[in-house]
Amino acid sequence: MDKLSGQIDQLLHIIEIAIVLAGFAAMVATFQSRKVETITRGHVVSLAMIVYISLFSALLSAFSLALLNFHLKPGYVWSISSALMGVATTGFIVYLWKKRHFKFVSTIMRLTYYGLFGIACFVVIISALNAAGIFFEREFGPYFMAYICNIFFVGFAFARLLMRPLWKSVEKKEAKQPHSERLRRRR
């Protein structure tokens, strides 16, 4: 298998993964929304992040494949696609920065979110450098790494969307138990 065929396969896998993550997130959100009082700003932002980033990743992967079908040189395709990835990631950063609401978030989670914003900014820089052919030679690697970061962001948001309501339910149940019983169960 030649190099380009492997890259095409990787883009196809990105499309599949992105669609599956968006679909599962939509299913989880649908079931969680039945209890309207449990929906928080964090739930909505997490779901938006999952859906927007996943679907954009699938769309951009498909767009890259479409460009390759017009027999453009792979370097041009990775340059154009990296530029679009950088623009989209910048849009996601701005959107999520405006929607952030750290008032009820623990210090650890606040630091985690700032770290994720930092990684996203790094993706923008790498994408811009790859698009311009600076430090990178308009290659697939930096473009693909941006997808890996996107999948990480989406996976993180998906895990939070799935697990937060479960933990809140456990904490609520434990809060109703007498203190002595909670201590006995933890041993």
C-alpha cells in the first residue's frame, strides 16, 4: 500500500469515528433530556462541542478526499485542508470561550479546560504553519494530528456528558445516607 492510500484510509476512519461519536452523543443527550431539570449549561456546551467538532471533522475529511479526486497534488490538499482546520479550530475556540462558564467548576476542571484551550491554540498554530509550508512541508502528519486532537476533545466531552449525571446521582444518593453508613461503605 502506498503512502497516499494509507492517508486516504486514515481520513475514511476519521469520518467513521466522527459520525459515530456525534451519533452516540445525540442518543445520550436525548435520553438525558427526558429529565429536563438535570440539563445544565455544561451539558449543552459539551453536546455542542461533540456535534460541531465531530461533524466538521467528518466534513473536512470528506472535503480533503474530494480534492484528491480532482487530482490535486497531496501537498496542496494538505495545505488547503490545514488552513481550513486552523480556521475552524479558531472558530471552535471562540465559540467555546464565549460559552464557558466556570462559576461552578472545580479548580482542577478549570485548569483542564484552560489546558484544552491551549492545545486547541497549538493546533491552530501547527495548522497555519503546515498550510503556509513553514517548518512543515505541507504534509499529512500535522493535518492528521489536528484530527487526533479533535477526537481527544470530543472524547473528553463525551465522557463528561455521559458520566457527570451518573456521578451526580451517586453523590445525591450518598448525601441522603447517614454519615456513619457512608464511612462504613468506603472502608
